[in-house]
Amino acid sequence: MAKRSATDPSSDGLVNAKTPRCSERRVDSSVDDIGEFEDAWEDELESDEDVVDADAPDGMDVDEVLPAVEESEEQPHQLEAFIPGTHVLAKDEILEPDDSVYIMRHSMDVTWSCLSFDVLRDNLGDERQRYPATAYVVAGTQAARADQNELSVFKMSSLHRTQRDGDDDGEDDDDDDEDDTLDEDAVLEFRSVPHNGGVNRVRAQPLPPSTPLSPVSQPYYTATWAETGKIYIWDIRPLIESLDVPGYSWEKPRTNKPTFTITSHSRAEGFAMDWAASAATNPSALRLLTGDVHSKIYLTTSTPSGFNALTQPFTSHTSSVEDIQWSPSEPTVFASCSADHSIQIWDVRSKGRRSVTGIDPAHQSDVNVLSWNASTDYLLISGGDDGIIKVWDLRNVSKPGLPRQVPAPVAMFTWHNDPITSIEWHPTEDSIFAASGADDQVTLWDLGVEQDDEEIGSSMNETQKGSREIPPQLLFVHQGQKDVKEIHWHPQIPGAVISTALDGFNIFKTISV
């Protein structure tokens, strides 16, 4: 459901369920007093001379043309936009997507639900606009038994445009693009390796933009945080090759077992994890941060011979570390958020492994997720257990060595009704971000949207009694999944969002972004 201009006739988001009805020509056949049957529609002339004047005097036999019977005024029930917090589904009601606001929308079921996934780079090009689209993701399962869990690489293909009634694609597309409009089911293929224990978090190593996928002889690393407290590093490049090359068989010693296992956290479980490349000139030099429920953060680095897990933790949080992210511009700086309500900023060069600055408290409850803006590196966004999203300007955060003061967020949104489960800035648009919540919503936002001065206080911005005010920055609300856990933008398909929930994956692109 997209937010539209209030002056647009379709701005209420209603789905037009009214169907045109063919008018019927009805004839009332009756028997007159003397029992003869008259054809009410008879218009044949007995001869050329038998012409009837329309103004003939009374008494002449003139066929009467009965008026057409008007069609029934009864109309089918009209669907309406479902606004979370305003409407509540009745027992016999279901949500139906309005496909007129989707460019692409597909749902995919999996055997076991995945708490976490990451989007993989491919060799199909950047800034892709053609359909059908293809996407690759890596995900870890939450199976019923520990020995049933897997690490899987999924290939989503045949991702066609969403079909809409009344579309005339010929106006915009060339004849060569007829494939773009085929209405076919998406195809989901996968390759899996066994994984010991459920997977709490999955992160793939970063590849520089516009960099092609490495040959199969070179590794493509993915880290998984298991519920057992161990972090595994896998080489998934052969799994991708197996999906693309028929008959390819990977070497089990290379792929079916982790390349490296991090045991720094002992048996402490965790969720926070993020990769970074040391420098654009040396992307193979990798760094991996992991944070556990006991408030500790560890750093693992790559070496020419493998990986090295450092033993000294970063310790400024006082509760579970929920999320971590490296700075997009400073290779030694990272941010973390915690159940202790704070956001901490760190520099790996600092002595004592303590944070150099922070925001405490950032929320009045657990801070679940954060994201660092790749285009505007002083913007950080966070989401909490309170359902609130906050945007922070790091230029307002206290400088290292000075008394810490809590800055005010530059923006705050209270749309979600339950904890925020995932949040991420758009990879190239610095004002746009996506968020998901335990209220089964995926929301798209644009900080660049502001309410016009002349609109403030006007009737078009007034809300009906009992309804909920919609923030101008809220572009879109995607629903239909149960318990959304994580979302990511696809870096090579502009505007495409992928989400995972208890009932599988969704991949969609809206008319709003």
C-alpha cells in the first residue's frame, strides 16, 4: 500500500473491485384482453404504403416501444486499504495485495524458516531494470532439530513483472521486451550444506561495487552465527557455481565443512555480526566483528594463510550486543547497539578496547538494529524494542575525551506497533531506508519528503476520527508475511527489497522507490 497524493482520485489506496455490468434489454411479453399475443418489438411494415406517422391521432394502432429496464443499483463490495493501527482484520477477512503499486512481487516458501539471510553479488550486472530478474541469497535455517539445519544458497529466477489489469505495456516497452510481461511463477532453486545448530545470523563478505563475482577457484566467504555459540566461516562459491552450471559437482572437503571456526565467545550465543574489507586496494584482507549476549565483541581478521581470531574483547556494553556495523568511510571505526539501551562508537586502535563515544540512552528499551548510511557517513539509524525508529547525526555526538551528552535524534518515527527487527539504508539513495517490525510490516521511508507549508492544517491532511496519521516520509507499507525477521535491499536491482519471515521469502519492488 503506497502513500499517494491526497488529490489523486486513487490516493485512498482502495482496490477498485467494481466490475462493469452489461446492460440487458428486457422485453415484457403479456397477453391482452382478447387473448392475442403481441410482439412488443415488431417493427416490420406490411407494405411501402403502410407508413405510420409518429403524430397520428388517438385510436391508431401504433406499436409501443417499452423503455429499457435500468440495471440494478447494487454494487459489489469494494475493497479498501488496510492501515495498521487503524483497521483490524475481522475473523473472516484477509489481506490482499494491491498489485497496481508493485512493479514486481513474489512470495517463496522454504522447508525451514530462516531468521537471517544476505544478498550475494552476481555477474548479471549492476543497475538492472529488465525482467525477468534473478537474485541470489545465502540463508541459514531454524529447523526442528539441530542436526536438520543447513546453510543454503538460493537462486530466485523468473522474477517477472507484476501483472495489472488494464496494463498496456506496448506504450512503454519495445516488442523485444515481451518477455518482461509474462505472468509466470518464480523459480526457487537452492544448494545446501549441513550446519550444526540453528543459524542466528548470516553475513556474506563484502565485494566492491561493480566487481564481478570471483572465479570458482577463489573463495566467497560467508559467516554464520550458530545457536551453539560458535561462528563458522564457509566458502560458498562452489554452491553458486552448482546453481549456474549444470552437472557441476563441488568438492565436499572444501564446501561441506567450515573453512574456519571462531570459538572466542565460548558457548555464549549471539546475533551481531558484520564484515568489512580492509581497503579497496586489498579487498581480500577481511575483518569480521561478532557480538554476543554477554556484552562482548570480538574481532577476527584474515591472513594469507587463513583467519586469526583475536582474544581480547571490546567491552563497553553492559548487556547483549544486538547489532554491529562497520563505518562505510573509516576502516577502523564501527558502531554497535545493545539491550543496555545504548549505541557505542568504537575505534579498533583505541587502547583498552573501550568505545570512544556513544549515545546512552539511545532508546528507552533494547536497541535491536542499526544501519550506517553508505552515502552520507554521519547518518546512523536505529530501531528499538519500543517500535521507534531514530535517525542520528553523528556530528552531534560528543567528541572522544569530552563528557558525553545525549544528542537529540534528527528524526524519529513511531509508526511500528512492535519491536523493530531489521533496518537498512538504501545502498545509493542517502535519504531512503527500509525497516521491518514484529507487527508484520515492511516499511519504506524517505527522509527527503516534507509536508508543504500550504498543506499544513488543510483538510487534505486532517485525519478522520479514530484513524491514524500517516507520516509524510512513509512511502510504502508491505504486508502479508508472518513475523518478519530481516530485510535487505538488492544492491544490483535498484529498489528491490528482499525479506525473510516465518513463512518464507518475499522479493518485491514498488512504484515508490
